[in-house]
Amino acid sequence: MRTGGEPRGQALVEFAVAISLFVLILVGLFDLGRGVFNYNTLSQASREGARLASVQANWIGETGSNCTVPVCPADAAAMKANVVAAVNARASGLGTITDAQVKIHCSSTAGKPADTSTWTGNNCASGNGPGQAVTVRVEFTFIPMINIGNVDMSSQTTMVVN
């Protein structure tokens, strides 16, 4: 017979509640770490895409002796394909980044374009001279382990055309 005032099993119930809360916090911290890692990877991929676009934007359509860089894209679509490949090379931990998730915007002045919501995906054509700006935006959907809904992430980098 028990002589104490505590009911039997109370410690087990308290442990079950405490361990559940501890595991939830631990998994949440892992998710937060994964989210930060994915955003940093996305940011690096966006920078790599913008770097490549800033080099190739000035050389769209150049051929033969006019092409003095390693790769002169035939048109804007070829340049975008090269940018998407560069983004995927840097975003290896995120899976495959599709053509629709990468947007490129060339502007006649250096600086950040005013309205990114109207981008069609790629407005760069021939005639992008040095000093102009090219912006690459990469979009990604992060799916956390805890079912709190998907998190849309994006990173945008602007560089000056060389």
C-alpha cells in the first residue's frame, strides 16, 4: 500500500508532456536551421546567376571575332538557360530550380528596378551595354518538417553589366 499523497503515474504523465514539448522545440530548431541554410543557398545561387548574366548580357547575339568572352549567348533565351544552369550549380541542396523560378531583368540604368511584380521572366535582349544593370531573382518554396505550411522564399541580386 502507498502511504504518500501523490497519485501513481503522475511522474509518467508529466514526463510525457515535457518530452513532447522538448521534441517539438528541437524539431522546430532543426527546421529553422534548414530554413536559414536554404535561404543562404538561394542567395548564393542568385548572386551566381547575376554574376553570369552581368558578363553575358553585353554579348547577346555576338558571333565570330566580335565574341571576346568564353560564351556569347545567341539570344536572350540562351542567356537565361546559362543563368538557370549557373543557379542550379550553386543551389545543389535545394533540388532543381526550374526556368519559371528564375527571372532576369535588364534595365538601362544601374540600380534596383522599381517594380519586380511585372517581370515576364526575361526582358534582356541585345544592346545591353556596360554600366547598365541586370537583376536575377530566384524563387523557391521551403517545405518545413513541422506542418505549418510552405514558406515562399526569394533572393534578388542586381549587378552592373560589364
